[in-house]
Amino acid sequence: MTTLPLTEAHALVAAALRAAGAAPAMAEATADALVAAEAMGQGGHGLSRVAMYCAFLRNGRADGAAAPTIIAERGGAALISARHGLAYPALLLAEAEVFRRATEYGIACVGITDSQHSGAMGLPVARLAERGLVALAFTNSPSAMPVPGGRRPLLGTNPVAAAFPRRDGPPLVVDLALSAVARGRVMKAAQEGTAIPEGWALDAEGAPTTDAKAALGGAMLAMGGEKGAALALVVELLCVALTGAAFGFEADSFFKDEGNRPRLGHFLLAVDPGALAGTAVYLDRIEALAEAALADPGVRLPGDRRRGLAARAGAAGLTVAPAALAALRGLAG
């Protein structure tokens, strides 16, 4: 394994994206998100996505020159089109808009349409929480799971993220896919040629599999069975019906060499605690829960592990397999 400083990783990712056709702002925003995810231990949304994004830019599935635009707005609500570019510039615009509107109105929501894979959704909500807002984020994705009672993939893994500011400590951050495991972990296992545990996925014939490549051609299993699938349906509707984006079954898989522009949807919601019971009351209630949870030995608050990993990566760098680093350097030219 090779150690790679975060600054060097960022430079390589940005260079690879620019070489594939991304505008500088898109390359920088994407590199920021991928390196941050890698540092937090979310490798499925980290450096393993660079080759995929570069392929999208080169084959036309993503427009490297696209700039996100607000296409509808009213009060605390707005809709942004990513214009078929990589998702991260649109997510940054959405984060800025939801913060501004929630600060003014007490609550705000911003949808994104015509977008791509959105990576670690915990990143924007954590930043909003650091600025004092309760924030939630949702995204749909190409079909990977059946609806309750169904057999063929229809819903995406549809991650959900939420962050809650605290008085003196870092925010509580929850970030999870509604599949038994994030599909990015299966993709990473396929790239590395390693097996996946039983209970993660089915193959194309509907049989349980530990073969990561077979899983990518089959279906993911929902977290919590039918209950998880029902929650994935809720996210699908939030991200598509409200934004006009494409359903997961209308978007070609990210794991195909060629495919359509996925036109995915994302949805951000932010609440100013001061608009309800008041910021002081909110912070008291959060701390009461945190203190009660930490009274039991071994309890770790949501987000603590990823922050610890990020701090270590900031000091010591990322650990990257030599083959993966060589591939990244090749993409960067």
C-alpha cells in the first residue's frame, strides 16, 4: 500500500477530471467531495469513483461544461438543474440556497434535477449543521432494489443523510444507504476482486451471491427487508416526483460502459432551530440525549468514527493500493 497526502490526492483527482473534460470549477468541487469521502473511510464514494466519472465525461453521460441553474423558486423552496453535469457544483449551490432560505424563513427545501451520482450525502448536511441548521438530504440512484413484494430492481439504494448541530461538540451525522450496504462497497469489492458477505445482494437470477461482479448485475437487498424497501420508495418519490427527475428504473446503471444521462434527483431540507422551540431549547435537548447515550461505555455518537478517520488521513495521508494509484495517475496524465 502507498500513502498519499490529501493535497496530492486532490490534485490528481482534479487533474484526471479536467483531462476528461470537466470545467475547472466542476473538477475542484468533485475532487473536494471524493477526497473528503475517502478520508472519512467511505471508499465507495471516494477515489474508486474517479474512473467512472471520467468515463461519463468522455462518453457524454455527463456534461463537463455544465453549470447548475435555479429553474424555479418560491419563498423557502427552490429547484436547481444540474444540467447533466457531475452533481457536486449543483450540490454546493443547493447547500448555499437552503442555508440562505432557512435562515430567512425558518425552514427551506431545495431540489436538484438532471443530476448524476451524488457521493457522500453526509458532507453537505454536516456543513449545514456546523452553521447551526438541522439538515437532511436524500438522493435516488439507478435501480438496484425491488419494491416490497417485487422481484426486479426498480428502486435505487437511495441514501439518506441527516445532521444535527450541538452546542460545543461536532454535529451528529447519520449517512446511510437503504440497501443492506452501500452499493459503492460492492463496486469497490468488484474492482479489487474480493468477495462480499452473504445477505448483501442477489445475482441476475435472483439467487444469493457473494460474487461482487454478479451482484452488480443483479439486485441489492434492502436494509430491514420490506421496511427498508418502503423507505427507499419514500426517498424515490421525494427526489423524483417533486423535482421532475428520472426514476431509478429510467436511469441506466452506473456500471455500464455506455448508457443514458441518468437525470437523477436530490433533495435537501434545512430547519433553523430558532424558528421552533428556540435554539437554546434545541441545544439543551440534543445534549440531554448525547449525555444519556454516552453514559454507557463504548457508545460512539453518529459521525465520530468518520471524523476520527478524516483527522488521521489529514495528518498521515490516504492509504491507496499501488494499482489504484497508478490508474489514478494515468487518468491525470
